[in-house]
Amino acid sequence: MAKSTTGKRILVVDDNAGNAALLAAYLRKAAHDVSVATSGPQALEMLRDAPPDLMILDARMPGMSGYEVLETINAEPDIGTRPVLMLTALNQPQNKQRAVELGVDDFLSKPVSKLDFLHRVEALLEVAELPSGLQRTLAYCEALDRLRG
């Protein structure tokens, strides 16, 4: 039986207020507690105050990119958060490789499909307690397959 993932704390980080509001609405309708940051520095401040159960992170933001947010998280283990779902309009393999090296658990290309977005969020929340690595990746793939039904 799947572990309940409702009521989890999720941080949405996107410099586009409309995108952030839409994602937050999807997540709130799925009974999650959602916070929104519109910049990398604001996200880091929120992470330091109260790490969420999941972070949805835009790759391209002015001033501080999603990649730079991840670099800062990795340099300051006290603010680390996992899992991370990165949203990106970038489809180049090197962009995804860099994100994986920085600890991203999965990607979604913009514009996002509501159903795919929610499936990935729920699957990531299900496996969040597992240690990073192969075991968590396999459990995530299994959860995602089950949720897609």
C-alpha cells in the first residue's frame, strides 16, 4: 500500500508569478502546504528557516539560477532539501546532466502537464525518506509507474 503523501510541505521556486501560482494551486488542491519563492535568494532563506518535504525549482531565473540554488544547498548541508523536481525549458543533455550532478531527482519540461506534474510530485514524496541512490531511483520509478496506472 502506498504511503500517504497529502499534507506535505512543498516549496515552489519560480520567478514567473503566474507559473508559481498555477503550480501552487495544483499542489494545494492535492492537499499540500505550499510556499512560493520568486527568486533564488528568497528560496534559500526559506530553506534555512523551514526545509520543505519537496522543492519544485525553476532552472532559469534572473540573478540566481536554479543551478546556483543547488550549488549553495550542496555547499551548506544544513539547508539541504531532497527531493528536488526541476522545471526547465532547457532540453539540452548537458543542462540535465549538470542538474543531476547537483542532486536533482527529476525534471519536467515547461509547459508542464498537470497530471504528469502531480504524479511526479506524489512519487517523489513517497520515496523522499529513502537514501539517495539506486534504491531511491528504483522506488521512484515504481511509484511513478503505479501512479500513472
